[in-house]
Amino acid sequence: MNDIVTLQGVAKRYTRGKETVEVLHSLDLTIPQGDFVALMGPSGSGKTTLLNLIGGLDQPSDGEVRVAGERIDGLSGAALARWRARHVGFIFQFYNLMPTLSAQANVELPLLLTPLSKAQRRQNAQIALQIVGLADRAKHKPSELSGGQQQRVAIARALVADPTLLVCDEPTGDLDRKTADEVLSLLQTLNREHGKTIVMVTHDPKAAEYAQRQLHMDKGTLVPGNVP
Amino acid sequence: MKYFPLLWAGLWRKKARTVFTLLSIVVAFLLFGMLQGVNAAFQQGVNNANVNRLVVTSRISLTEALPISQQQQIASVPGVAGVAYAVWFGAYYQDPKNFVFATPVDIEQYLHVVPEVKVAADQVAALQRDRTGLIVGSALMQKYGWKIGQRISLHSTIWVNKYDGTSDWPFNIVGTYSFTGDDSQNQGAFFNYRYLDEARTFGTGTVGWWIVSVKDPNQSAQIANAIDTRFANSQDETKSQSEKEFAQSFLKQFGDINFIVKAILGAVFFTLLFLTGNTMMQSVRERVPELAVLKTLGFSDAKVMTLVLAESLLLCVIAAALGLLLACLIFPALKSVVGTVTLPPDVLASGAIVAVLLALATGGLPAWRAQRLAIVDALAGR
């Protein structure tokens, strides 16, 4: 199976005032295509930083990040933006939908960056909403939807451009157990039936059980024994 | 166009704030349209001034009279084609608000020197026959619904009629005139100089200013100089100017309209710059996480910056269009003041340019901040 994510010797340092903090230390990781990985660990262990590097939201201080066959650690801001549009779908803890747009318009957002026609964009967004079971809520604004429904709209938005990789940062952190299970089942279905590679950061061991693999991080490194 | 729904939704994120900002810009552009329209209308009079004519006034002041005996001497200056005269009558109809630019002239001489004024020959003859005759501009006739043959009375703020001791001067309307190429000139009236001269209590045998037509406009400066030289060191020294210069100096009597208009608009737009700029800054500040999400989805820094600028442009252009449209609707009400009924197209064009500049100025800083937004920091609320 092809590796979709390869990290070699990746380090990440932040400078806050006069202080420099190394959040990730010389980290190596590979994630094969079609995998569903749960990244776990205590707060401040570097999970989200690692996720940001894999999703092309941030650049490493050292090391090499190769995702979807492309080395992204040296890309310019504009090239990285194009790369994200093509390869990555993001799902956040607080959904991060545009409050003034309908569910349909929110799902269509990533498609604005493609050459698709208006009709095609609409059709693709409708299909994505059908996949997450919200076709009948297409015209609703986020404020008219429950938390679980909003997260499903966010998943539809992440899916709609058919990305290589889904990156989820605490996708159930703001949901009750029942709704969280529904969302996680949906992610599992996307992984199993649609072959989507998923990297999910979570604190919740129950959420992690939906993944194929669990990786644990502590103090900026992956805990030995979990790294493939 | 595909980004329009996104822009539109962003614009109406806080409806009340957008409405108030929109209204401020609408009012500013309404003011812009009206003031610039008035200014342009006044300037139109200056621009329409004839290059073949000079206006000769007293060197002391425009209000100082000149003796009618100067006419022959001016006419004898080489290069002069014709000489006519006029007197400031200062009239109104029924109410001081209804100012009427009624001018006592020798109609034959006047029409020779100012051929743009068109009067039917039989009406010229009627005026010459009727001492109290009045030829009225077509717009003025329409304004008061006057008819030929009607007898009206104009009140002079300067001249007393010695036959009845009042300032009311009765007139018989004997004809109408139209001024070719400038509708604002059709607000006046002409009557016989001899009527004024015989009946006034002072100033007999004097005129207010001379209107001199020249054979060659290229010689205007030399002819003006020759006229002034002829009366130099006399009791009645003259100041000869081109009609354009005269129109400009006449306008300056009311104040420097151009400067006043620009000063008012400058103050208005300076305030607007901060108001709209602040609104845009606030709007972008509130949407930091949303802008970060757009970048996460693959919108480049430049695209996010363009979206913010486009939103500012949309707000300013819509408001400016509404303001200028209102100005177009209201401007005809000023016809009696400015003499024209349509807002000049160059005022609308300059309004559009100002709207774009305002949008760039108010949207520039928020757009720059949006462009520089770091995704990771913005999503983390830093």
C-alpha cells in the first residue's frame, strides 16, 4: 500500500518573545493510503502541531514533510494554498462554518477554487450533503442546525472536493456521546467504504476506537511502540 | 461573479452596522452630487463664455457706473466689432426669493453683440415700440406661467421709479427669447434702457458695464488694453476683461464656490474615511476565524485580501450609486438657482472614481491584515 504521509526528522519550534520552544522533536512517521489514524496524547504533546504540518497549515522548522506524493515543507504560501485545496479536507472541533451562508453554500466553498460550473458545484455539494445525511437541511443556516448537524455539514465541506486526505482536529470535542458516535461512524464509513485516509486528533479514547490505528504522543514525540 | 454570494453574505453579517454605514455613504454622495452639480453648473456659465467678447466695467468696482458717452470712444478702438451696454437692475417678482435677472439694454445693439440670444424680429420691434416692454427668457416664462401681452410688475432693489415714487416697475411682456447652447441663460429678461434711464431718480446717463465684441479673438488682450488706455487717468477708468474672466470674477463675488464645495466635501469624506475604515476593520476583526478557515480550504492570501477589498468596494459602490441617484432625482429642484436640470455626467463619473478610491482607502488596511493572517494563530484564537 502507498504511503500517503511521510515525515522524516520533523521538528517544530515556536518563538514567543525571547523564548524558543521546541514542540516537535525530530519526528518520523508514515501513514499508508486508506488508513484511519487517531493521534492521542495529553494537552501540549504536539498533536495539533503535527496535524497542522500534515495538513499544510504550518511549515516545519526542520525535516521533510511529504504528503500525497508531494514534498510540502518548502512550498510557498500560494503553492501550499493550492495544494491544500487539491489534497486536504479539514474538520474542526467547532465546525468553523460560515454563519451567514446556508449549509449548501458552506459545502460549496472549496469548489469555488475549482473550474466547476455553478450547476456542477451545486450538484457536488448536494451529493456531499446526501453522504452525510443532510440533503434536507441544505438551505438551513448553521445557527438553525444542531451541533451534530453542523459537524456533518463540516464533513460534507471537507469531502466535497474529493481530497486525498481528511484531517480532523477533535471532531467530536464539542458533541455529546450519542452525536459523537454518529459523527465517528460517519468518518469510519468514509474510511471503509470510500477509502478516505483520515488523520484524527482526539483526547477521547472512545473516539480513538473508531480508528484503525492509535498513535500516542508525549512531549513532542511519538511514544515508541505505536509508530509503524 | 462566483464569489458574489460570499461577498454579499459577508457584507450583511451585521445588518444594522452595514445599514448605518451604507446610509452615511449615501448621504455623503448625495451631498457630493448636489454640491459638485451646483459647482459644475456655475462653472458651465464660465466655460460657455464667448471668446469673441470683452466685458468692460469700472476700474473701481463692478457696481460703479460708467457714463454712456464712453460708447463712441470704445466703438472707435481698432478691432472692436460692436458695443452694447447693460445695467444691474436687481429685480425680483412678488417675493425677494424670486430673483429675476432683468437687464435694461438697447435691444438692437445687444442682439448684435450677443447673437446667441434669439428673439423674433416682430418681438424686437414690439419692444422698441413699447417703452415698458419686456422680453422674457423661455424658462422664466414657463416658471411663472407668463404669457405675451401680460402686464407684470418687477420690484427693483436699487432703482426707484420717480413717476410713482416706488421701486415697482410695471412691464408689458412683448416677447420671449432663447439662448442657444445654455439653457441656464433663459432665466433672464431684457427691457428698454431708456425706460430705466428716464424714470430712475439717480444715475441718469450711466451704464453698468459694456459688452464689446471683437473682430479677432486673438487680438482680445490688445483691444482690452487699448480700451483701458483710452480711459486711463480719466474720471471713469475702465477694466476690460474677457467674458470668461468677467464670469469668474462675478462668481467670486458670492465667494470661491469651488473652494467652498471642495472644503465641505473634503471634511465629509475625511470623516467618512474613518467611519467606513473602522467598520471594515471591525468586520474583519470579527471574522478572523472565518478568514482563517477560507485560507485552510485553499484560498490564497492574495485571494482573501481581494475578497476583503471587493467587499469594501461593493459597499462603497452601492452606497455611492444610491447617493448619486438621489442627487440626480433632487437636482432638478435647484433649477431656479443653477438653471440646469440634469446633473452633469462628469459629476457622476467623478463620483464613481471617488467611490472606488474610498473603497480602496477604507478596505486597504483590513485587506492587508487579512492577507497577513497566519492560519494556525487565527484558528487558535491568538
